[in-house]
Amino acid sequence: MKLTTAFSVSASLALLAVAPLQANEQDSNASAAKTELRQIFDELSTLQADFTQQVVDAYGELVQELKGHLAMATPNQFFWQSDAPDELVLVADGRTVYYYDPFVDQVTLSDQTAASAQSPFLLLLDAQASAWADYTVSKTELSYQLEPSAANADQQALQINFVATDTRDEIVLDSLLLDDGQGQITHIELANVQVDQAVPYSLFSFEIPATAVVDDQRAEHN
């Protein structure tokens, strides 16, 4: 958990004469929100949690529900595994993202830098990544919204929700909401969150099963 500072948004909608000032204030608030969010994750060393994930389509129908465990260590390491019978494994080791589906015994390899540029979720693993420039960040109470810039409209949007703890001025990550821009929403609720505790770094190393079909999508392998 890290300290967070509230940024006030002041605007006047009555006078057209102050419209340039309003734009400057909005830009300032957006910049402050991005700086604040990046600082939260920059100061984070590790995070572990259990999760429940629900995916809803454009018609509001539940199309997938998973439960499992995730862990992250900054910079750039991530582990995500859902429970059986819908077991899936995702590991990011800092260079490569491995996505393994045991049911079909297939592992897909992606370049992590390219994957981070497409997904703001992976962007949280590196507060210094240049891809932050592709997103605007706004804040409402303890929620941050990452929206892709107009030039990157095909990328996902992300909402990050924190909750206050019993300790004054401390917050903890509570849930995330991913919007793919096509009407599909992924909602991830976290539980048993542990921050800055020891994590076995073997979690962030993936050994490809000998029987697995490998789909290597990394640029240097194409």
C-alpha cells in the first residue's frame, strides 16, 4: 500500500472566456493523475492476490468466469493462473509473455514490450515504460481510468479501483476493469491482497512442456 494524494478538479462552465484556462486545468489534472498512479506502481515491489474474473459481452451476457491466483514483481514480472477445470497460465518474465492453455496443450509466446503497448494491464508492471505516453489518466475518488489516446484507439481501456484501509492515507488495490473497445468488459476482483511481501521468483519463469504446441509470435522469430 502506498500513500496517495487527492487532486481537485476545478472548472468554470459559465464563462467562455475561461475555456483556455479550463483546458489547461484539465491537462494539469490528467498529468497529475498519471504521475500519481505511476508513482504508486513505481513504489510497489511485489503484489500477490487471489482473483475472480468475469467477462461480459456487449449484450451484458456472462461469457466467462475464472478464479485463480496472480502475482507481480516490478519491474516487468507477472504470473496469472486460473483454477481447474478452466486452467490457464500467463507468465511475463520481463522479455517474453507466455500464455499456456493446458486443455489444448499450446503455449503462445509474445514480445512483452509489444504486449505492454497493447494492454494497459501489463503497463502497470513498469511505471517508467514509454507506452504510458499512449494513455490519458483521470481520477475519480479512488479510481483511475486509463484511456488510449486518439492515435491508439484500438488499444484497451483500463479502470483501476483502490479501497481505503484502516490505516490513514493508505490504499490497497481492489479491482480492475478492462474494456476492449468492442463491448466486451473484463472485471477482475481481488482478495487476500499482499503487498511488498516475498514472492518465489520461480513463478516468473515458464518452462514450456515438451508435448506443447508452440506458437512463437515474437518479432525476432517471424
